Amino acid sequence: MRILHISDTHNCHHQLRDLPEADVIVHSGDFTLNGSEAEAIDFIEWFCNLPYRHKIFISGNHDECMYGADIIGLDSNVHYLCNSGIELEGVNFYGVPMFLKNYIADNQLEDYRRIPCYTDVLITHSPPYGILDSDGGVNYGSEELLLNVTGIEHPRLHLFGHIHNQHGIMIVNDTIFSNGSIINENGTIMKTPHILEI
């Protein structure tokens, strides 16, 4: 299975042209900039029209309008994962969003603890601690998430974003980690999307 990973498009999704072929496209959050419903609708319409067999997306900390949202009317091959999973062609995907309200209520750690051990492809917005998560010499990733993705039952792929200047791929203990942030901090230069095989 060929997976195209993007993240942190922040309303710049229409600038993404000539995307490479893949079986699945995954967006790991922050598709809006200001978290408005209009921004989310524009992204979802664009995402649904992409020519991929399967499409998966989660919410990031900028996508606050999606908190508690009941997504209806999506095409059967478009999947919004919110602390939920889906099996596609024998591969188990699981998505954990990043909402500020969950951090304030201290629920985010519990969301990470509920990630199923059989997950093949984990999609979060936040990176795990110490893996493609530093900015200005500070690590912004989650230690709880790190414990979940480096344990005995670790995912084959972990797709995330959030830290724009850490766009890249790293392999740790047989897990491929992908920070798919597409735009730079100034929001102008688009980076190359990641293609991953599983």
C-alpha cells in the first residue's frame, strides 16, 4: 500500500498541485488557519475531490470548529478519524486529533492511552517526544505518545505534523515516523509531501 502523507496545510491546500500517485492520502491535521467552519468546509470539499482510492484526515490544534463535530455526508472512501480507526485492505489506521480543549481538560493523555495495540498506521497531530518535534531547541512532542509508539506493539508507520520546521522522516525501532508539515513557518513555501509504503 502506497500512502501519501501531508499535514499543516493551513488553508493552502489549493496550492497543492500534481500530487504523486498513492492508494491512500492522509492529512494529519491543521487544515485550517483560524479554525472556522467555512475553512473546514472548503478543505473537506477539496479533499473529497482528490483522485485517491482512500482518503483519511484528522484534526489539529487549529481546527477547533471540528471539536465535537458530527461529520455527515462524506463519500464512502473519505474517513474522518477522531479517536477512532478503520481497516483498509488489511491495514489498520487509527487517528487521534489534537484539540486545545482536550489539553485544558487533561484528556489528551487518555486519548493516547486508548490507541489500540494492533494499529499499523497511527495518525496524530502531535509528534512523539524527541522525534521530529523540536523548535528553537525545545521538544514539543508528547512523552505519553512516545511510550505508545515505541513499546512492544508499535505501529509500522506514525504520521503527524504540528512542528513545521521538522518536516522529515525518521526510523526508530522499525517504526517509520513522518512529520508531513507542508508549509514553512511563514506559510509560503510548500514542502514535498511524503510517500510511504506499507
